[in-house]
Amino acid sequence: KSSFIIDPLEIFGSVLDFNYPERFFVDNFAVSKKQVQCGKTPCGFGSSEFLIEAGEQVQIFSFIGHTEQENYLNAFVHKITDKSYVEQKLTDCRQSIDKLENNISTFSQDSAYNFYCKQTYLDNLLRGGFPLNLKSDKEKSNMLYVFSRKHGDLERDYNNFLLEANYFSQGDGNYRDVNQNRRNDVWFNPLVEDANVLKFFNLLQLDGFNPLVVKSGRFKLNLKKEKILFESKHIVKGKDSFNLVIDFINDYFTPGGLFMFLENKNIALNVSLEEFLQIILSCCKKYEMSEHKEGFWIDHWTYNLDILESYLSIYPERLENIFLDKKEFVFYHNSAYVLPRDEKYVLENGKVRQFNAVAYAKSDIGAGNLVKTKYGKGNVYQTNLCVKILCLIANKMASFDAFGCGIEMEADKPGWYDSLNGLPGLLGSSVCESLELKRMIVFLLKVLQSLNLNPDAKISVFKELFDFLNGLSNLIFEYFNIRNVNKDFIFWDKACSLKESYRKKIRCGINGAEREFSFADLKNILSKMNNKIALSMGGMRDKNTGLFYTYFINEVIDYRKLKAIDGKNFKTNNQGLFYVRPKKFKQIHLPLFLEAQVHALRIEKERQKVKQIYKNVRKSSLYDQQLKMYKVNACLKEMPADIGRTRVFTPGWLENESVWLHMEYKYLLELLRTGLYAEFFIEFKNVLIPFQNPQQYGRSILENSSFLVSSVYPDKSLRGSGFVARLSGSTAEFVNMWLWMNVGANPFKVDSMGELCLEFKPVLPAWMFTLTKKDCVLYNAKGLEITFNLTKNSYAFNFLSSTLVVFHNPKRKNTFGKDCAKLCRIELIYRNQRKIKLKGNVIPAPYALGVRQGKFERINIALG
């Protein structure tokens, strides 16, 4: 047993920075019997004295945790005095991790890579969460995420996180972070289905923004008849206990909180906990919870298309259902809203700035934070995904800067590159979101085309959006038909006015009336928008490097002061700054960033242009020749300090000219997406963490870092070292690479007969295939550990977390490029060991559906 030490003075004495345990090193160290327990920040240490003889060992177990009740603590202390209990818990913990990592089990020749796959997947689910299927009596499962939380690193104070102290524990996370880390969940658990598509699209607002913080889902007893249904099940012992449960679930609750409530109240059940939860959830409605918090970032909406594409890659036959038929999409109603230009553009020290761009409504907008008809007094407005995307497109199309190049940072916050936190005040704009808007428009046009709808068929949209879209269509028509050197400014001014008028109408909700667009007219409007963006892309490029600019400062060089209501005085804000309306801008581009090149690759379809972007990046200052890695940005020393905190950091460190792993992985993923396979694997070996020199990297090569110090950093000894271990989006990018390398971006397809089929398109280099036969370990569908033999010249992985796929490559060829190995034979093995043998490279119906449903234990694929 240890003596507990809570007063740091006991150990460190007068060394108040806690760098040296002064008191501990004195002779005859002993813990005071009476320690100071108030007025100081406490510490958590234990002290024991023991003698270790040669060949002996001592085990020290430390326990840190939380409990709300002292009796729970006393019961726990009694358990941990039993060494076997502790050892069993350590075994259980290791096995839990192994089973989670089993979903991405990889068996290549490179063991470091295999372990890295597992660790990265584990880190990804710790931030994005792990989906559990909670069955109910209803047709569809309730998807509950556990583990999800903020990254918790020391980079920023606001990255602190909290976890619920109950069963099914989960924390809060930021919209962008959780969204991207859940991007691939449907690949690992097909039962996730469209849950995340609904969750993140439904958090989008009528103004195109979204609340920042995503909370765990809550449940609530649905209707009076559901209470009667619940009562009829007789699952709770005793009427008093039943009433307690009814009172509890009449308010918002989590399943974990419900279990804790049962324990605390000593409520006995007539059924198992699993059956109890199943019945409870069948009588309850699920509510997605969120919170506005720090503000509106301009890039969050862009991740929704990624999560939608992932869903359609597994469920391609549900395209029309998710876009048009499923009317379960709603709009989040936020008490925070973006102000019009005349209430946020101010004059400070002779310069026009954008300050305090977001305001907060004083009145309650209603329970559930959902947009309602009759301007907030009617029913919750429900629509389909197509309308939600149209609303998003309209808002962003009306948010271009006065040069038609970047999407404005109109709401006080920047985009992904968070350290440009001063740029919104400089009326900054971003090319990344412009390119993503084009991507979304092209995607929607492609969907409408592939659905093969009758041109006269119509879609209903709420009246305010109908007017907004028609107004934008007219402005774009006018733009293409006027000859005026200032037409970009004219479009900006009119589009902003149109958007401001729309947002004023929808502040409290919508009317509820709907109007119809024919799909032909809708395609025409979208095509106009696409053409307008395409025309502006010349202004987005740096002519010297051929690369895309990423960010702009839009400096106002002419303006007029706005008059107050009295018509005599000038209008001012609370700080006494004059409100102004810009009359003319000068656009200043920031140096190159890797970020825009990533988004440019996403929308470029011509192989030669893709390859040219890659070559241009390699020749630019974004490429670190010494490390053979990619920096997040070029030199910023000529930029004003006003752009944000990035200017504070020494070049090569943190967010200034470092190798920012997340963005570097994003770039790597786009090389794979665009088919530059040879180039991808050159960079793969250079930049991927498991292939780094551990001495240079300075930490485990199975662990990602926030950034690596680039070769512009003054201290040469630190170059290539990784700093700030954290949970980040880099994990999502790597998991995406892993999936596409193994099976291709869209393995499930609908054939010409309308049947579901499955076609693997692996992109694997010869060096990944085994050189010798191996005994490998995997957990099967029942959670049992099994050992299987992997033959020489093979590569294997766990597909959809349920089926072992083995590629047999006897000639050890790449599966891409000239003279590559191609799929020629497929063997499907059911769980009862019955085998199906197929020729060719496609798994047809009904077997493709069987694979998706996890009916097969193993798939052997011969490459020839």
C-alpha cells in the first residue's frame, strides 16, 4: 500500500516549477501525517518503501478515476485489493482494444505498417466515436456512438474534453472533427447506413452554417400511446419503480444515464438489461443535441459531401431514396446568426474591418432547435436531401468575394487553417470553399443526371429558397450579359443584398408554403452556377507557379459612411466605430498553401492537369526537399501580423511552414483519388509515419503527430521530429487511403439490370505482399480469436469488419500500372464453409448483398 500525497510541497519543497523533487531526495524521506488540503492546487502521488532482491520484481498498480457516490468507491477499493481482479481487468482492456482494432486488421509484408493501421484506426474512433447498434422493436436500429470526444491536446486551451461518467460514455466534439472522423464508419459497420448523413446534414442551418459542438444523442418518451405500450411490457418490478422510470425517460436521457439511474435507485427488472433497453428505445424518439459555442467556421459544410459519398459507396442502390424519397431532413435553428454587411463593416484607424459579425437572438427559438413553419409557430419543416443541398449551394453562391474568387469569411471565423484567425477581420476569403462549392454543384448535377428523371418532373422547395435560387439565377444571367469591368463587384453587391434579404425572412423560421422547380430548370440553374465559378478560376491561380491561391485579404480602398436613422449623424457601433459600405476593393493574395491544391485535385478530372498540379507542387516552396515532405504553407514573413496567430510561430514550427500531418495526408489521399498511383506510392514511403526513421521522428512510428518540424526551422536537430501527439483528421485520411488501396473508392455498384454487384479494385504495390507464409490472428464474427495461415505472395485485410479478404499474387506484381496483376478468380466461403467459385473480377447478385450483410467468412481472390 502507498501513502497518498496530495500536497506538492511534500515532494518538491521550494522548487515551485516542479522540475526537481527536492524534498523527496532528502535522507529519511517520509510523508507528513497531516498535509495541507486547501488553498493549493493538489497533486496525485503515492509513496511506498520496499526492498527488491536480485531477480525479484514489484508490481505497482495505480488507480485514477471518478465516482459520484462513496459507496461505489468503497466497493471498488475492496475489489482492487485482489491482484487477480486487477490482472483480469488489464487482460479485458487489452482484449477490448484488440477487438476494436480487429476491424482494420491488415496482413502485409511490413509489420510496422500493419500495426500502424490498427493504432490509427483506434485513434480515429477515439475522436469520431465508435458506433454501437442498439436494437429496438422498430425496423431500424438506433446508432449510439461511444468514445467520441475532442482531441484533448495541449496545443489549444479549447481542445480540453469531457467524458460522461456512465455507461456508453461519450464526450462532446466539434462538428468538423466528428464529421470527418466518422466519414468511413459505414465501411466498417454497414448498419450505420445513413445515420451520419442525416445527423450532419440536419445540423446545417437555413443560412448554410452549423452549430460548432456536436453532443451525444438523447432519447425521450415519444407519445402518450408509447407510454401505454411501455407499461404493457411489464419490464419493471413494482409500480413505484415503474413511475420512477417513466419520470426519468419523460425527459431527455442517454442509455448510459438510464443504466446509472437504475443502479442508483436500486430498480429491479423483469427482463435482461439488453431487452430492457430494446423496449425502452422502441418507445422513445432520438434527438440530436448540439451547441453553438465559439462560432461559425466557413469550411464545416464541405465534409458533408465526403460522408454522403461514403454512404453511397456502400449503398449505391439507395441514391434516389436518400436524395428525393426520404423526407426526414430538417434545418437546425440557431439563436446565433450572421449580421448583414451594414452592421459589421466598420472603420478602425482609417481601415475598413469586419468585427462582431455574429449576433444572438434574445427570444427562445423553441425546443429542439429545429426550423418550423409559420415563422416558428407551426410544425417542424421536413424535406429531402436535395433541398438541403440546394439551400446550402444558394447560400455559398451568394457568399463570393467581390472578385468572384473566394468564399467570404463572413462570420468572424476562418476555415480549416484555424491559425488565420485574424483574416475574417480583414474581410478575408478562401478559394478552398469555392472549389468545394463547384464540387458539390457538379456532384448534384451528376446525381440528377444518373437518376434519369423525367425532365418535366418537379421538386418542391420552401418559398424563401425558391425566390433565393431564382434571384441568383437572374443575377448570373445578368453577369454573363453585361459588359462592365466592375461586374464582379456588381454581382457581389447584389448577391449579398439578395442573401441578406433571404436571411432576414428566415430568421424566425419559414412561411411553410412551397413552390416547384422542374428538374430541367434546376439543372439549368446549377449549370449557370458551375459556369460562373469556372470562369472565375483564372483569378484563383498564381500564374508563376500554376498553383492555386488559398486565401485573400480583400482590402477596401473606397467606401461611404452609413447614416444613422435620423439621417443627420453617421451610424456607429457600440465601440463608436463608424459603419461603412464598401465601394471598391483591392485583393491581396497570401502566399501558397497546400490546402487549395488538395481541393483543386478533388475537382480536376483531366489526368494531365492533375499530374501538372503534382509537378508544380513538387517544384514550389510547399515541398520540403530535405525531408521529402510537404509543408502546410509557404513563407509568410511579408504578411501583416493581423492575419492571425500563425505569424507568431517560428517558421517550421506549429502552424507556420511546418509539415502539418493532416493536410499532408489530405494531399496524399487526393493523389490516390486521382489515379496518380506511381506518384502516390513514392510519397507514401516518404511521408507516412510508419516509414519514418524513429530516431529522427523522436517518438513511436505507430503514433501520429500534430506536425513535423520542417527544414526551414533554425534548429537542425529537430527537423523531421514529430510534436504534439493528438487525435486529428489525419487518421480519417489514412483510413480512407487504406480502404481505397484495398478495394477502390466505389466497390459496390448497381449493374445494368439494377442488381447490386461488388468489384474490388485494389491499388497495392508488390512490396506489400508477403515474402513467406505466416500464421496470423483474427477475431471472427462471434468475437472468437482464430489463427489462419497466410501463404507466400499474399496480402489480406478485414473487409466491412466481418470478412477476411485474401489477395493471392504469385507473380508479385503491382495491382496498378502497366503489366499489373489483375483479378481473375474469386472464391467465396460461407461461415458454414460452403464455397462459391466465380470467374472474372466481379461478385454478382445475390452474393454481393451477402458480402455486405457479413454472410461470408472469407474471400480468396486470385491475381494473374
